[in-house]
Amino acid sequence: MRAFFIILTALLLVNPVFGFVPPSFTTTTVPNGEYKSAYYVDINVEDLDLDPISLALTSGVLPAGMSFLDNGNGTGTGTLSGTPTETGDFTFEITATANGESVLQSFDLTIDKATATITISNTTQVYDGSPKPITAVASETVAGIDVTYDLSSTPPTDAGTYAIVATINDPNYQGVNGSESLIINKATATITISNTTQVYDGSPKPITAVASETVAGIDVTYDLSSTPPTNAGTYDIIATINDPNYQ
């Protein structure tokens, strides 16, 4: 009799009857989704008693554009699917019921931002004393694009080369441009030379050089020397604008 009781107990543990073992979820996590990208994943449940299983979304919120459906026929399989139209973190619970016994499983679903590309243009400009912003356009309709020039959000004015970082600022899209630069070239100014004919008197004889724009300075050489000549003679003049914004 004792041996029979032990065998019966072992059989009950291996093959429970009367619905003593509730259903259990074999799917306990779900992968991340992406904004406006089709999403599909099966939620699976098993019941060792082989009772028919029904599944239902019982609490929480799914992202807009998504739904949960019991596949029916008591198979213990449901489908979480759709095309999410919002991003963020979502928590929901699915209830599995078999032979009057129910089990809840909580799921965390993250819908990531989609990636949009950024096209940069107007990256070569000429100094004129006004700020020189580039043009940044996203491949999707976004709330905005943040642009920095050498880490400053203010478009530069002076001639030079500036590293551009353009970043999408949007609740549903993300994206950063590649390695690009804004080049502001120096503007061209003209130089008018005068006082080019003088008479020897033992003192240096510099010419007069005036630029068409306000510049920091004009470098003048006489036969490649920066010293104005004193002696009588003919000297080749080179006058060069020395300025951060003009040439």
C-alpha cells in the first residue's frame, strides 16, 4: 500500500489533473519597436493540463496604432502587432485563462524614435559682415533641427571654417548629420595706390595705399622689402590686405 501511494504521488506531480497547474507564459519579454515601422510578435502561453487557453489584454496602454489579439482556438498564442504612431515606454498586462485559472504577465514595450537623414547645404559663403547660417533639411517632417557651429548655436559672421553639427529635435525622429563644415571665404577689397612719384631728399619715401573696405592693415613691399626706399630709383610695389575677413 505504501509503494502504491508513492507511485500515485509521483504520477500526480508529473501529470497533474483537475487543473491544479495554472497556465504559464513562455513569452515574458517583447523587443523594442520603431516609430511608423510595422511590428509583429507572438505572445505564447502553455498549460501542462492541456486545457484550452484564452488571452486578453487586461490593463495598461499600448502605443497608438498597435493592438493585441488572441489567435483563438485555445492555442495559447496571441499577437501583438501594428504600426506604432507614437514613441515612448509602455507597460501593459496580458491575462491567460485556462480551466478557470488565470495568470497575469506584465510586459514593457519601448517604441524608439525613427531615424531621419539631414541634408546640409549653403556651406560655402562669402564674408559680408552678416551671420552666415547653413541650410539643414530633414528627410521627414520634424519639429526642428538644432545646428551648432564649432559648438556654438550662433551662426558665425567672420571668415573661417566651422564644424557643423545638425541634430534633429523631434519627439518621433532622431538623426545627426555627417562630418561637414561651413566655409566663409574672405571678401575681396580693392587697393588704391597713390604718391608713387616722389623726389629724393634723404628720407624714406613710402607710398599711400587705401583699401575699399575698412581693413586691419595693408602690407606694402618695395622690391620685396618692407622698408620704404630712400634712394632715387624705380621700385616694384606689392600692396596686400592683411585682414581676417578681406583679401
